[in-house]
Amino acid sequence: MSYKDVRDVGGALSLTNVKREIDMSDPQRSPQFDQDGFLVSSECWSEQLARELAVSSGISTLTDDHWRVLYYLRENYYDTCSLLPERVVCHALGLPEHCEQKLFGNDLKRAWRIAGLPNPGEEAKVYMGQ
């Protein structure tokens, strides 16, 4: 599925007309998404793409706390290839309880998508909600 083909997936994404600053002439750099709207190759992730994904999922501005959570999710995923419980993320960053829900809404998959992480699997998606 190409970047332009990602549509509303669980109310989270609508990227049909999103402009991006990625060199689309290089097919290796063109963001590809799976059927659930998760980035297939994390090498294509950038802060600009994260901003575009956030806007298209209803988050107009990524604050410092958003970025802290996104980078923490990415770092943990690359270290452990696992999904951390929300309370662990919030506690580790010194943020209030349920920080991910407050920052990204009640759908934790939204944070995972914006962080440019791959599909976590069906069991994890159920845990992540909506």
C-alpha cells in the first residue's frame, strides 16, 4: 500500500492529499503502509512525516511531550521489539498517569503509527484499544 493510498483506518489516518518533504523519486524512501495504516519500513520515518501523520489523525501540533513519547516508543521498540504498557512509558518519562491517552487520544495505535513503528500484531492492537 503506498503513502497516497492510506485512507481512514479506524478513524486515525487520511493521507490522500498530504504533502511531504521526502524524496519520492527514490522508491526506497517512499513511505509504504500496511493494510492497518502502519509504516512498513521505519527507515522512511522522519519528524516531518510524524507531523503529517499527526495532523491527518487529528493532532494539530506535536508538543515536546508528544515528541518525548514518540522517541521513547521508538527507542524501546528498537531495543526490545515490544510494546510497553502505557503506565511504564508515562512513568519513565516523568509524565502524568495515562499521558499517552491524554496526548494521543484513547487510541494508542495512533501514537504507534505516528512514531513510524511497524504493525505490532493483532494481540497488541487489541491491548492498544480502538
